[in-house]
Amino acid sequence: MKKARFLIAAIPLFLLIVHPLFAQAADMSFFITSAGPGDGANLGGLEGADRHCQDLAEAAGAGDRTWRAYLSTTGEDGVSARDRIGSGPWRNAKGVAIAQNLDELHGENNLTKDTQLTEKGGMVNGRGDTPNQHDILTGSQLDGMASSGDGDTTCGNWTSNGEGSALVGHHDRNGGGANPTSWNSAHGSRGCSQANLQGTGGNGYYYCFATD
């Protein structure tokens, strides 16, 4: 009888200990991938990129949500990144709000090196770190829309690991390019291979957002 009372009394304490960890994972709705597929900007198209987001989220305890990559594509069936990610609000792995809605996300947001964390809650290297990995693949313009120009801005709609280029943002809001402080549209990559992405300060990372 004493043993039964002890077990019952211990259960609430156990739940109190683990509850914050589960709550943190459930609350996360935004992250930078802690790792890319490793094949440059060949992400397997949007489908492959979304699947990678979902897998990383599941491993972090947030797989019960629907995750989409913040990536645009071009061409006849092209889509814009901002149209793929729901309506917000979004929080990082530590529960910090980064934007309440799409307008804030693409305006006065709370996206900094300190808040743009991986699904594990880790910080991504920025300018001044070794190696610099602040280039985040987006293929998008400042407003989150796909580019309407003639040049390649999405590495062949995320199927190329060689020729081409992709628009990238600076998660640390620092660096060079036409829009050096932009989180989603700083400049184009040197190429689409893993080596070329790394050569311009990236590593094939991209943003993932929960749509629900």
C-alpha cells in the first residue's frame, strides 16, 4: 500500500519535470535546418525540402505539425515562399516569437542571429564565426515572392547541385550583397554545388515553418 501511494505521488513530479520540454517542442513553429541534405542546392525539389523539414521537426519532438520549407520556385508552376508557410504566429525552439504574421515576418520582425535557431535550439554560425554559414537558401525576393527575372534564382527549382544560382538571405543580418541585412534576399549564390554554397558563406541550410 505504501509503495502504491509512493508511485502515485511521484507521477505528478515526473510530469512537472518533463512537461516544459514537451511544451517547448510543441510551441516551436520556425527553425533553420541544423543540416542540409548535403547535395548542395539539390533538395529534391520542394517535396524533398518539405520532407527534410518534417523529418528534422519529428526528431526534435515537433513532428505532429505540418512543416514547409521557406523556398520559392519559378516557371509555369512556380510558387512563392510566403504563400507556403501559413499565416503565423511563429516561435523558435526556445519559444521566442519571431513574427506574428506574414506582414511582420517580411517587415519589422524579430529575426536575428540569436533568435534564428535550429530545430535543436542551436545557433547557426554567422559572419565572424568559422566557418561562416549565414547564407540561407530561399530563392525569394525581399517580400517573400519568387523572382520574375530571367536568371536562375532557385538552382533549377532546388534540383541542381552544379550550374545555376539561388537567392540567399543572411540569418545574422550582416554581410555583403545587394541587401546585406536581409534575412531572406541578400544576394545570389556563386553556384549550386555544396562547395560553391560553402564558398559564399553557406552550407545548404534553409528555413522551415509550421503551417498549423
